[in-house]
Amino acid sequence: MKRVLLASMLFLSASLLSAATNKEIKQEAKSAIMKMGGALKSHMKQNMKAGGPEQAAGFCLEKASGIAKEVNAGYPKGVSVKRVSLKYRNPANKPTADEAKVLEQIQSDVKRHKAVPKMIVKEVAKNSYKVYKPIFMSKGVCLTCHGDIQTRDPEAYKLIKAKYPHDKAIGYKKGDFRGAFVVSIVK
Ligand code: HEC
């Protein structure tokens, strides 16, 4: 009896601590993602407006990773953001084994029409976390470069395919689960 009580007290204190940590970690992740997402989105919009899908694709192919690097360099120490997908275009966005597991779980929840959390926090080691924010094909414009043969822009896709001959990131429909931002936070 005593042992059970002790065990449950320990469990309680551990989960209370993690609730507070969870909240703090999520807040840090949210602000990091907003910076990254904001930078990518504003450039994409400008290029789409100025030169259509082809120019926007050219921008993605040539400049997106540089912008991501720049934004990453501005984060507090121990924080970094990347994007991953089970169907990745850029091999640099291939998930690691632990990340793939989380993405598969989300994918299966989506399939079964279960609600997907806005953010998922995983403790990967002591004081080291990965925060996942699922990305969906929420806008029709995403299909210009990630859709099927009917929705893709053929000229833009020519440029993309030339750079990524093994591209997996096509065939999406509006609303599909696409991947996730992964924020690594080492305390
Ligand atoms: C103009 C073409 C274009 C449009 C429009 C576009 N993308 Fe992409 N997307 C790309 C290219 C090119 C890459 C690879 C960039 C890189 O080198 O990381 C990419 C990569 C990604 C990745 C990283 C994972 C991977 O497959 O490499 C995600 C996630 C993503 N896109 C989601 C979206 C979403 C969501 C939208 C709509 C809001 C969107 N994209 C619209 C061209 C586009």
C-alpha cells in the first residue's frame, strides 16, 4: 500500500512538472515557428505575385534554404526549426526514425478522423525536446507545386523536378496532411 502511494505521488509530481514544462516548451516552439513560417510565407507571396508559380518555384529552389538558415541563426541558443515530411521533396527534409514515427501517428489519426493536436511535445533526452506542429495543405495554392497532374503548374513543376528528380511531395489534395515543423529545444 505504502509503495503504491509513494509511486503515485512520484508520478503525480512528475506529471505536474511536465505540465509546466510542456507549456513553456510549446510557447518557445510557437514563437520559433512563427518566425520561420512568416519569413517563408512572405517571400513566397511576393514571388507568386511578381512572377507567378514559376518565379515562386525558382525562389523556393534557390533561396528557401538560405532564408531558413538565416532565421535559424537568429534563434536563442539551443533552438532550431526544420520541416519534415514522409513524402519529402528535399532530401534534407527526410524525417529521422523518431520523427517518422510521430508523422505516421498523425497520418493515422487523420485517416481515422481523430482530432490532431496543434502541437506535440516529445522529450528526446533529459532537457532536450522536439516539438511537432503538423502542416496541412490548407490552401489551394499549395497544389500548384504539390498537387497531381491536374492541379500542378506544369512549368513550375518542370523546374522542381529538374532539381529534385526523386520528388515524393506530389499528389496532394486540399486539406491533406503534409508534414510538420519540428522545433528542437535543448535546455
Ligand atoms: C511555388 C511552388 C510551391 C508552392 C506554391 C508550395 N511549395 Fe512547398 N515546396 C516547394 C519546394 C520547391 C520545396 C522544397 C524546398 C526546399 O528545398 O526545402 C517545398 C517544400 C515543402 C515542405 C518541406 C518538406 C519537403 O517535402 O521537402 C513542406 C512542408 C511544404 N513544401 C509545404 C507546402 C505548403 C503547405 C504549401 C502551401 C501553403 C506549399 N508547400 C506551397 C514548392 C512549393
